[in-house]
Amino acid sequence: MVGVARDGAEVVKLAGEKTPNVILMDIVMPQLDGIEATREIKKISPACAVLPLTAFDDERYILGLLEAGAAGYLLKSASAAEIVEAVRAVHAGESVMHPTATARLLARALRHPSEEPRPKTEIPLTDREMEILRLAAKGMGNKEIADKLSLTVPTVKAHLVNIFNKIGVGSRTEAVLQALRHGWVKLENVAAEV
């Protein structure tokens, strides 16, 4: 552990000074809430994985945090072992979502599909990277992707790092959101496998 912050402004300041790999973040904080703090942290340190740990499971908070660049979402009801596992997972580029949060997010997305067609932009990824991103979007972990594509786990991790670097994100969750925004992956394909 490299630091502890009392409020959102301090966590942003410490993130710039200490350049941590992972930040465990609350949502409700003085001066700057967790959503805005996450957004600021991702501007100054895109590779930092921000993992919210909060009592709130409202879909507005979930969406706000994910859109700000959070690597997932955990509820404070998670056990100590689950929190440690989640920190390790987001550090490795995995996405971590509490099942309740995932269910609420997908239910909302399916209830309120975007009415605007998403602009389909040129995909800066190789075919193999897109294949891995699509499988990650379906909720598959590195080992599952490796098994499905007959690759090694380190190879999958290397592809994910390349994906993150090419599209300017720091986590699997951000990569999937970016793919959805640009129309590289369709929401129905993500929801069908979760």
C-alpha cells in the first residue's frame, strides 16, 4: 500500500504523486466524489486500475463509475478474500463486477438501448486482438479465452496489454466499453453470454 486518502481531491493528488497500479475507491467522499475522482485519475494515469468498493449498488453509480474508467465495481458486502482477489484481478487487467451490479447494469442497458446509432469507427486492432476483446466482452477470463483459442494465458495477457495500449485504456472493462461505444462489439452479443 502506498497511500490512503481522506477525500476525492486527495486521492487524485496521491494518484499523480505515487502512480499506484490499483486504487480502491469509495463513491461518496468530500470535495470530489468517486466518479469524478476516477475520471481525473484516468486522465493523469490511464494505466491505473480504479476499483470502487462501495455500499451503493444503484445503476447510476455503476454506469457513472464505468464510464469514468473504473475497472469494475465491488460492494462493501464482499469478503476480505474477495477484495484481495479483485485487486489482483484488476491489476492483471481483468474486470471485476459484483453479480448484483452486473445484473442491474445489463438490465438497464437492455431496457434503455441507445437510440442513436453508434458511430462505427475504424478498428485499430488485429483480427486476433478483436477476437480476444469480443470474448472478454462476453465475460470470459484469461484462462477461458486461452482454452477457447488454444493459446497460453501469458499470450492472452500480452494481447490484452496490446489492446489496452492501442485504444488508450487501462482495464478490460474500459476496453469493452470503448468497443461498445465505437460499435466494434454489440450489446446483444455481450448480454447473450453473461
